[in-house]
Amino acid sequence: MSSDEIEFFFSDAARALDEEILRLEERRQMLHEKLGAEQIERLQALFEQRLDREEGIEVRNSLAYWERKLLWTWARLAKLHALRRDVGRSAMKHLNTNRQDDD
């Protein structure tokens, strides 16, 4: 694979990830508006594992459809942000390696 092809791959991957992150951020915003502050606070405590075991079980057992969707959206966003960061780092390493080879 040529250097240009690798750079295109990183660029294309970053663009696709950015688009998906934007789409999920819009969904997250819609879900926040639908659920309200009190429910979101309770879900954040569950998501961030700040609840004790019994509370966590109780909250999980009482989750409604939209609450489950929000938890899924937060988890997916966290994964996509981590992947986007990794793609950026890999692209920078590739660019730095190519610069050193050119010197």
C-alpha cells in the first residue's frame, strides 16, 4: 500500500467516524430533551458506575426504552471517540514516519 493510499485510508476513516459521531450527538441531544434532567442524572450515575450494586440493579431493571437508547448512545459515542482518537494518532505517526524517511 502506498503512502498516499494509507493517508487516504486514514482521512476516509476519520471522515466516516466524524459523521457517525455527529449523527449520534444529534440522537443524544434528542434523547436528553425527551427524558429530562432528573432521569439523565440517574442514568449518568448508572453509566459512570457511581451507584452501589443494589441501586445499579434496581435502575437497570426499571429502564424504559428511551433510557436504554440513551445508555446505548453514550456507550457508542465513547467507543467512537476513542476510535477517532486512535485513527488520528495513527495518521500522525504515519505522517511523522514519512517525514523522517524523506529527510
